[in-house]
Amino acid sequence: MNPLDNIRVVLVHTSNAGNIGAAARAMKNMGLSHLYLVSPHRYPADEATWRAANAADLLDRAVVVETFDEAVAGCALAVGSSARERSIPWPLLDARRACAQIYTEAQRHGVALVFGREDRGLTNEELQKCQLHINIPSNPEYSSLNLAMAVQVIAYELRMLQVAGTLPADAMTGWDLDYANADAVERLFTHFEQALSAMGFLKADAPKQTMTRLRRLFQRTRLDTMEVNILRGILTSAQYWVRKAGGGKPDGDGS
Amino acid sequence: MNPLDNIRVVLVHTSNAGNIGAAARAMKNMGLSHLYLVSPHRYPADEATWRAANAADLLDRAVVVETFDEAVAGCALAVGSSARERSIPWPLLDARRACAQIYTEAQRHGVALVFGREDRGLTNEELQKCQLHINIPSNPEYSSLNLAMAVQVIAYELRMLQVAGTLPADAMTGWDLDYANADAVERLFTHFEQALSAMGFLKADAPKQTMTRLRRLFQRTRLDTMEVNILRGILTSAQYWVRKAGGGKPDGDGS
């Protein structure tokens, strides 16, 4: 199959409908076809259709959903567009290197390319649901690309990989199991939070930002399906022992 | 000198003022600063200023001229953007390869990057005033990029040449913590084995090869020092609950 058909572009809370149309055109120009819109402010809109030009078919087939999680469900890799320095660094690649990984993985499973709001990008919470962050190198004096322009640059990098005909190497090629999908990984984090709360391990003040650090650990490592099962099995076992001991949260509020 | 300062972007007979603004923003985002406009249909225009966002300074300094020849005067290389097959082939490179040449030459002399009309591109006469044609690889089913998008892609390729050698090659560059040492990671695996045994999670038959899979998971992820501490803290907490519940290995031999 064509790897580009395994890649979806997700636009989160886009405020300018024109950007949606321009992104659709950029996608079609480069051979991408799956557009997801998370709660766009105004859509459908004439401005979107006008800017899409001959990519109106792609707009017509766009999937509009309410939440980030719905938009990335079924994808084993979610890549978040990130401009800013983060207090807790996340795996981050420039557009060219990130696209090499995206294109390689898209031969095996779904990949979501996620772009945030025009004014504020993706929230920390959204970025922490991604395994990888992607950044377009830019002028430090004015680094904020228009949303559709960012889609264009990344789509172009993917197209260049397709026309190159050669595949970048990937350390994980030939893995024995599929990567877990984004929704399965989210359920794992929910399970972690519940179990660690019951164990009294998560403290109210959370000086170590435990959940964020666990999220970063397991997002960057690209869990496979059996690993998710093993970790959830361990958590279930821990919950069993807490209940058997009479439950409780001995040294914290379990928040 | 910075080669990017030796490159000018020339927009010929642009009909949509918004595209001029968007091109200016794309240029500034990528570190280009010299914009020439050949007989724009409508300029200055609010739409241009609005789309330029924080690149309004670049618009203010744009040079508006009457003819193609005035716009490329003083440049030793003029590169014309070309989408179409020509009856008489001209030297033509894709964006990446053309930009390599442009960037190299811009260290010595002025280079003009010329973009044509939204609907018809550059005329044959204009293209024949260029030494080189540049083409952005695109989807044959819809190959016509928006004008400002084409400027963005080419400006991005030039930026990539400028930052080459300075980009992190590794997704983990700039991590906030040191990687854990091998001995600390080994102690973590010992701790896992002890805790999971006490919890009764490791079975004698070990159908899932749990420890091997945990080892593979945490070895490939390159644990940092705090992650080791968090994981060991979780294991210690689980051991506490097992002891509190009266210890035991409810469903296995704990080997």
C-alpha cells in the first residue's frame, strides 16, 4: 500500500477556516488524503472551500470529531507539531528526520500528524499524548509558521520520500509485534493513574510530575501490544494487593 | 555574509494580494528578507498586510517594479518556478537540488527566485530569461501549488541548508536528565523480578517471557535517572502492599 494513505493530518481547534482549506490543498498537492478536524471553530465555511481550490473533495471527506483522542484513535504513532521549548523535553525531530520515521512507519500502521491552534499550538496535555514531536526549523526572530504552511512543509517532506523511492532505515524494522494503538496506550495511562493513586504513590504536590514522566517514558518507547498487556497486568496485580490489604492511600491524597 | 541575504524572491503579476502577504511571512519565517513585486494587480492591500502577520516589515521594504528585467537586475542567477513540461526543455531541478545550487551561488552573488502568476505561472519568455528552472515534486493528479506555498517550500529548503550541521540528529537531544547507568538499570531489573515474584505475577511456565520483554522494553527506551527512580518507587510501593496484605504468592511460584 501507499504509505501516504496511512497518514492522517489532524487539525486541532482551528480558528481560521481558510487555513483548513489551504491545508487540504497542500495535502492533496503532495498526495495526502485523510484530514481530521477536531472541533474546528467554524466549519464548513466558504473560505475553506475557496482556499481548498481543487482539493474540495478532500474537504468533503474530512472527518470532524470532538476530541483529540478520537482523531488519533487507531494510529500507532501520533506526531505533534511543536514550536516551543518544553520544561520537560519530549523526543523531538526536525521535519526531515521526523518524516523519515513517519514514512517508514506508515508502511505498517496508521500515523497521525497533529497540528494545533493558530495562536497557541497544541496544549501540553495534547503534546504529551504524542510519541514524537516535530519541529520545522525557522528564523528565531519570527518562528511562527502559518498553520497551513506547516502542513505544506511536512507534506512536502513526505512527498520527497515517496519520490525518492528509497526507505530510511529504522531500528525497529522486523519487530515481532504490532505497536499498540493510541487509544490502547491512553487506557494504559488511565490504569496507571488509578493504580498509583490506590497505592498512594501519586502525591498532591507531585514534585516529580510522575504521570507526565511516565507518559513521556512510555510514549517515546513506542509500546507494542504485548508490553501494554504486561504493564496492565502488573497494575492489576498491584491493585489486587492494595484491596487485599484493605485498600487505602497511606501517604497521600492519591490525586 | 549570510547567503540568505543574497537571495531575493520575485513575484510576477500576482493577482491575489493575500498571497503576497503569505509569501512575505513564509520568507521571514525562513530567514529570507528581500521581496520584489513585478506589477502586482493590487498592492498595497489590507489582505497582504493581514496575511503577512509579523512580516509586515518585509512588505514595507518590498521593491515594486514594472518589469521582470528590473526585478532580476544585479543577480547572476535567476531561477524560475516551473510546473509545466516545456516544449523546449530547460535545465530543471527539483526544489531540493535547485536550492543546493542556489545556496552555494548565493555565497558569491545575488540570486533571484522568480514565481509567476497564480493561474498561468511564468510565460515562456520569462522562463527563458532564467538560467535554471525549479520544480516542486507534487501529486500528478493535482500538481498546482498555491503561490505562497511554493515560496514556503523553497524557502524552507534554503533554511535547511543554512541550519545543516546544527540540527539535532537525535530525538533525545536536549534531554533534561542524564541517561541511567547500566548498573542502575540492572538493579531495576532485579527489583522488578523481586517485586513481580512477591506479587505472584511471574509464573513458572512464563508463557510471555515477562522479564525478557520488560528488559527489551526498558533497554530500548534508554531510561533516564529519574525514570529509574520512579519505577523503583512504584515497585517498592507494590512490595509494601503485598507485605501489608500478609505477603504471599497467590497464583504462582514467584520464580
